[in-house]
Amino acid sequence: MTIFVLVVALGLLGGAPTGDTLPASLKDEHNPGKRSEMAIELADKSLDQAREYYRTGDVARAEAELDQVGTLADECYQSAQEAHKSKYWKKAEQKIAALSRKVHSVSESLGYEQRDKAEQLGARLDAIHDKLLAGVMSK
């Protein structure tokens, strides 16, 4: 019972993302290269949705979408690692870099009090990009 309560509390407090937060279509994809590409496409769509939520003033939903972007970016990186092919590393590196630029653009368009979540996501994407770039250079 105590473990269950701890797991639920971590989920509510924004602990480590679980596989349950990934869309079913992404979980069902067995090819890691395709899963990497799907994850980044879904992340891009989630970012567009977050931008729309910010525009309409729904900050809570926008921040939830930003969390989803981060989870999908992590999945993109992990899937690229599983693929063991340099073409997926390069594609993921390029797409994450573009996504990072979009996140920084969203962050700059927000008011000062709303930027924190977007800036954290930007830093997270930059770290993922650095890992992918190092992987591309080593392949």
C-alpha cells in the first residue's frame, strides 16, 4: 500500500515520466527508428498545441503539453539509441535542434511569469541535442 501511494504521489508531482504518458501508437511501434521519428513528430504537434493553449490563456494545459514534449523528446533519444543506425541519430539530432529552437521561440513569446516551464524544457532539449550530436560524431 505504501509503495502504491509513493508511486501515485510521484506521478502527481511530476516525477520521472512513465511509459503510460506515451501515445498508444508510439508504444505499439516496434521499429526503434520509426518510433524515434514518430516521437519527434508528436512532440512537434504537442508544442503547437501548447502554443495555442498559451494563446488562449489555458496555462495548465499548455504546461501539460510541454511536459509531453519533453517525454516524447526523451523517447526519441532512447529510440535512436536502440536503433543503432547513424541515419536515425542524424535525423533525431536535426529534429531535436529544430524543436529546441521552437521551444525557445515559445518561451520568448510568453510573459516573464509563464516562462519557467518552457525554459526548463528548452534546457532539457538542448541536453538531449548535445547527447545526440555526440552520438552522431562518434558513429
